[in-house]
Amino acid sequence: MKRGFYVGRFQPLHEGHEAVLREIATECDELVVGIGSADKSHSVDNPFTAGERHVMITRTLATLDVEAFVVPIVDVDRNALWTSHVKSLCPPFDVVYSNNPLVTRLFEEEGVEVRELPMFNRAEYEGTGIRERMLSDDPWEHLVPETTVEAIEDVDGVGRLQEVASDDAAEE
């Protein structure tokens, strides 16, 4: 039995994330998905709550043939403690999947195997760009799984993002 760990902010979960999850599912029997920055929401960079991201992730995982656990991970803002924090919240895992240099370094220092995965059309499947499209009313739905579109529509996520962005602009 092999269990892999994959962490992201998923603001929102997009087609690149889904492709990574599908790839990991071919290598692991079980998957632990960490919702990074779970304490952040209602901002331009982090518009969705941990619960909303949980819905995006679990609905997408339901389409894959893998047993999965989704774990919200609150930021601790101390990199030296982060891996211990993650391990305390998650079921044990054998391998970490990440292309993030800091995540890779921190887990390797703990003696955990880290595997890089190919980036899937990173120029198009990127959270910042998707949020920018939402802000400017440009098409974005084609960049995320249908399950994510539904989860965002359920909470008027685009409206929230636009309101938060207008509040931020008013403060400047």
C-alpha cells in the first residue's frame, strides 16, 4: 500500500491540479490532499474558504479511482515547523509530490521522498490568471473541472472575488 501527499492552495482547483491528481492516482493506492493556507479566504489571492476548496477537491477526486483524504492545513508561518505540522494533521504518507522548491527542501530535510510531476500547461492552468479572468469577466470556466465551476457558482465565488477586489482597490 502506497500513500502519496500533495498540497496546494487550490484557489481555485484547476485542470492542472486535476491532471496532477490523476497522475498521482496511477502511482499510489491512496492520496492525501492538503488544502494549504486553509485559514485564508475572502481575499484576492485566496477568495475561497477551506470548506469550499474541500468541495472542489472531493468532487474532483470522486471522478478518480483512488482512495483519498482531504486535510485542511492552516499556515504556521515557520518553515522549520511546517513538515511536523503537516504530519500531525495528515494520515501517514510515503511520498510527497511537489514542484515547489521550498516544499521539496523541507520534506527532503525530514528524509521524506519527494517526486516532481510534470506541469500541465502551466501558462494557462494557473490560479492567479484564472482569478484575473474572473475579475475581468473573461471566460474562465474552461480552465477548471466542471465540479469546480459548480462549487464556485454555489457560493457566488466570482461575485465575492469581484467585491473583495473592489474593496482592496478602494483602500489604496
